[in-house]
Amino acid sequence: MNLDKHLERVQEDKTVQEVVTEIEPMLTGAAIASALILANFVTVLFSALALSSSIKADNKLTKRLNKILGSGNKYKVHIYNTKEPNAFAMAFGNHIFVTTGLMKLLNEKEIDAIMLHEAYHNKSMHIYKGLAYKYTFYYIAVGVVIAAGPLVTLAPVAVALVIFLMMKVSEIAYNVTVAKRQEYNADSYAAKKGYGKYLISAFVKLEKHIKKLMQKETCGTMCKLVNKIDDALDEHPSDKKRIENILKKSKELKSATYGKVKNFVMKAWK
């Protein structure tokens, strides 16, 4: 009798072991995906904390943007103290950031146009959509881990590397399709609000500023090739293409002055 019970117990242990063996790849894959998401959140958090000491709210810009949009006190505009001319929106809350470098480079109307562009990103939840795409793909990678089976336990680093590469490829695919279209739509939104020509003049100034900086650096054939690849894979279209998009979409520039404005812009590019 004792022997029968012992055999039953051995059989039960074997069944549990088989179940554990079957779900182990899934658990490992979920752990890897969760770890990557956590690492991403930690990186964003530390970046935000690092920026906090260089950021202050700007009531003047806040009032100006909300007045243009008729949005009460919905948007909050902040100044980020850095020489780099840039502007961006945060995923959490209706916060828009403009750098001191951009404030020095552009005039008031051009800054308004840039803020409208960023407000549209916020309004259309572009950042949330990008995060949803990215994090969903992390868990799709779990399927790859499950398919890998025993390889997960034998070569977890190799499997993690494959998942990382898959995510990078998916990120590039998102940037060159969805994200680029979002940038065009944000530009068109500013143009529809009557700020198309100011957005164009802002892009022209930014392009001249970048060219001026690049003149100070030596860039050979390989360097230029890398820059072209970076531009192609970046989520932001080139300033020239963005200007052409605004010229096509902006009602105020679709009149007889279209050709004159376009020629002026293209000359400024040289």
C-alpha cells in the first residue's frame, strides 16, 4: 500500500514538473518584456528629474497659447533652459516645453506656431499612441521567446538581444510611417489656425541655424551618409518637406502668392 502511494506521489510530481517546463518560456518571456518596459519608465523618470532643475513655468506663453486656442487654462507652457533650439510636449498632462535656445532664435509669432504644433501632438494623444504601440510590441516578443523553447534557458542573453533588435526594427517602422504622418498633421493644424507662414519662417531659421553649426564641424563622405540615414529613419520629416506640406495645406498660402512664397523659401535654403 505504501508503495502504491509513493508511485502516485511520484506521478503527481512528474505532472507538476511537466507543467512548469511548459510555462517556463512564457514566464521568462513575460519577465524580459516587463523588465524592458520598467527600464524604459525608469529612464524617462530619471530624464524628467534631471530636467526639472532647468525648467520653469512661463505664464506669458501659457496665456498666449490658451488665448489662441480658446482653451481657458488647459495648456501649461514651460521654459527649458538649454541652448539647443527645441520644443516638445509631455505625455502626462497638457504640458508644453520651449527651450531658451528656441526663444532666442525665433520671434513671437514663430514661437506661437511651434506651440500650436506641440499642442496638436498633445490633443491627438500622439505620445500615448506611440507608447501603446511600443509596449504592445514588447509582449508580442514573448511569442518569440515561447517559440524559442529550451533556447531561452540555454541562451537567455541571445534571446533578449533578438527581442531588443525586434523592438528597434518596429520602432523604425513606426517612425518612418505613423510618426512622420503625425508631424505633418501637427504642422497642418498650426497652418489651419493661421500660423502656416510663421511655422515656415521658423523652419527656415532652424535650418540655417543647423547649417551654421555643421559648418564648424568636418563631415566626410561616411559622415554625410550616416546623417542621411538618420534623417530617413527619424520620426521628424526634413524641414524642407514639412514646408512643402504646409504650403500645400495652408489656405492662406494657396492663393496667387503660393509661387512667390515657395520660391522665397527655396532660395533661403541655398
